[in-house]
Amino acid sequence: MDNEIQLISDGDGLAVIGTPTDVERFLVSEGLSSKDLGLQRLKSVFGTGAAAAQAGSEIAATSGRWVKLTTESAQRLNKFGLMETKTPGVSHAMLGKPGSIKSWLQIEKGAGSFLTNPARLAGAAGIMAQLAMQQTMDEITDYLATIDEKVDDVLRAQKDAVLARMIGVDLVIEETMTVREQVGRVSEVTWSKVQAAPATIADTQAYALRQLDALAEKVERKSKSKIGDLATAANEAESHAQEWLAVLARCFQLQDAIAVLELDRVLDTAPEELDRHRLGLRAARQNRLDLISRSTERLVARMNAAAGTANTKVLLHPTKSPAVVRSSNHVVTGVHDFHGRLGIESGRRSSDAKRWVDAAAEARDKALASGAKGVNAARSLGNETLDRANSVKGKLSSGIAELTRRRSGDEAAHDEEG
């Protein structure tokens, strides 16, 4: 398999498989960072016997690296034209670099040891799914380390029974993941420790989402009240939103950990079910992301609306209005960072606080514009009134002249009769 590699993609990551030298040459040529794919774990797929021994020797001689796909790296790999396989959601390509040719080229035929064995390809896809989730888990760990209070502190500060149970589940899952790393598999005993964990995590997630919704509703309600009440509600959202985002992040991290353990368990006990289980976990994970996205986007929308309301009142409230905008921007920025760690696309932008002098200038311009309109209207009305007065005056003068003429005629006739 010299000078040949195989690429396998599941949309989230890319597996590069070949001899250690060829894999390294490809990664360097494309400027891609990677981590070990862990192909040795696929030995369990083949059971025992001669076939298993042969498969084990092939895997031992093969190197596998995993690359997280970003928008940039995905576009760069489009040139290799990965094709769909019979494994749902998985595409592949065979690349060669014969002779003195510098670039890797797609080839039609190759050793194809992974592609010609559906079970091994499915196993590789399962491991790739685990690595993608572990990557997210690492990013969430980094996220929790950057906020003011770690989620453990937040959880321990709460007296609610739901969050108290979450702490116990957290410890059990961390212990199970440690055993997995040491043993290399998830035994029945190990799995039994965490089977009940998903229900507790789901309860905690629902609780945190309700708290964020309550903050959003309060901000929306106070937007119709005095600016002081809105400032208080916005400040409360700024103070507590980060805490509940941290709880949500920890929930998502633990749910990914459970999924990693599940895939290990299925790979060990029912490898023929691995593909269906992988796709099921992927769908469930996307549903969680959608649910979290809807709730956090509602909060962002309410905070942006509050900032817009505050900006319209900055002239009368030069201190409290900017405070509302600052709180809104803090929450929006926090949600955006949270979304980035979980892989949720977020397009919301912060609002700019309108300064008092800007608002005053705007009000002055509006007043001047209104005044100019008023002057023009008054001038027009005055002209119309003058025209009407002149008309009335003309009519009145004509009437008086006619009346005088008639009276003169009547007096002349009376003198003649006399």
C-alpha cells in the first residue's frame, strides 16, 4: 500500500488511513493537524480465528489519523472528489502519489482494505463519531475554564435537587471514562454504572433551559415598563445567563460522553448494529442542539429588543439606557461563544449603545425638521388666509358699493315723486 492512502469522511471529520509515512506526508502536504484514529480498537469487530488474526495484523501495520473538518479544510478536500459508500453518511476516496508527481491524485484501484470490508468501514465511522464528540467535549472544557465561575461551583451553589443529582452523575461518568481509557473498552460492569445517567442529565438540561426562558420572558415583560425596571431585568439576565449556559454546556458534554461509551459498548457486543446506532445518536444529538439553539436564540432576541428600546430612551435616561445595552451585549456575546463551542451557527450581533449627545442631536434634528414643516405649513396657511381675506374684502367692498348705488337710486326716485 506504499504511496497510497484512503480518505474516509462522515461530514464531521476525516480519517486518513495508510502506512505511517504516507499518512504523515499527506497531512503535511495539506497542512492538516490530526490526532490518532485508534484503529486497533477495530480488532474486536472480527471476533476470533484466522480471519481475526489476519485483520489484526493488517490493522497493526496501518496508521490512521483523524482530522476535524472545518469550513476551510472541507473546501480544500473537495478537490479529491470523495464518493459515497454503502455506509450511510460516509464517503471515501483512494489517493496515490506515484513516482515524482508532487500532488496526491485520486485513483480507481488500490489496496482498499477498509473499503472492501463493510464491517471495518462501519467500525471506522463509529470511531470517527466518537472522536468528533470528544473534540466537542474538549472545547467545552476550555469554554468552562474561561468563564468567571466553573460549572462545578455553579452546581454546588444550587440547592435544587435536580442539580444536586447532576453532581453525582458527573462524578460517575468521569470515573467511567477514566476506566475506559485505561482498559480500552467498556465492559458490562462499567456500562451498568452509567445506564441511568441520561435521564438525570436530561432533567438538568430541561431545568437550565427553563431558567433561560424565564430570563428572556422577564426582559420582554419589563421592556413595556419603566426603563429602570428594564435595566434591572437586563442586569439579572447578565448575571445569571452565563451560569445556566455553563450548566447546559456541562450537560451536553456529559451526553456526548455517554454516547462515546454507548458506541464502545455496541462495537464490543453488537458490531452489526454500529451503523444504525451511530446514526441514531447523531440524530438525537442534533435534536438537542436544535432545542438549545431555539432557547438561547430567544434570549438573544429579547436582549437585542431590550437594547433597541433602551436606545430610544437614552435622551431621558442617559445612565440606565446604556446599562441595558451593555447587559444585552454581554449576554449576546456569551451566547455566541457558547454556540461556537457546541458547533451551533450563530449570526446575532451586539447592539451599539446610543450616546446621550447623539440622541440629543437626533432629537434636535427631528425638532428642526418638524419646525421647518410647521413654518412652511403656517406660511401656507397664512397665505391662504390672506387670499381668503382679500377675497372677502373684495366681495364686501363690491357689496357695499352696490348697496350705496341702490340707496342713491332710491333717494333720487323719491325726490322726483315729491
